[in-house]
Amino acid sequence: MSPLLASVNNDTARLTAQQLKVLVDQHKITAEQCKILEVDLARLSADQNKLAADQQKIGALQEKLTAAQLKLPANQEKLAAARRQLEADQNKLAADQGKLAADQEKFHVTAP
């Protein structure tokens, strides 16, 4: 960034053509230096626009994160309940399979 741009406050509005002309006249800037300054100003403006867009994206992502963090304890409890239910169902299945095997032994008929 040129030294002139370094002194420009980031909070100020874009330089107008008239303001640029005043800077050129005050600092005896050549046409080539003026073009460099214009390019630097355009880049600075583009960077500021991108920064603003990125800050909005960050804000939106932070809101999503906060919402997800609020849902996390409830979702963890649902997961724990589902695991407990799965374990109970597996235990019942094992018991039913044992009962079925015992019943099959009782009613086992051998061929004559």
C-alpha cells in the first residue's frame, strides 16, 4: 500500500475524483503514481467490501453455532435414551431367543 493510502482512515468514504486531484496537487504526484494510488484505492475498497461480507457470514455462522449448542444437551439426552432402549431391546431379544430355543427342545419330535 502506498504511504498516502496508509494515512487514509479506513472509516472514511471512498475518495472522490476531486479529493484525489487535491491529493495529487498537494503531494506533486505524477500520473503514474496517481494510477498506482487509484489501483490501491480500488483494492482497498474491494478488500473492505469482502471484509464486510465475511463479517456477515461469520455472524450468521455464529448464530447457527449458538443454536446448535443450545440443541446439543437435548439431542445428547435423546441419544442416551435411544441407546438405553436399544440395550433393553437387545436384552429382550436375547431372552426371547433363549425361550424359543427352550420351547423347541420341549416340542422336539424325532422321526420314527
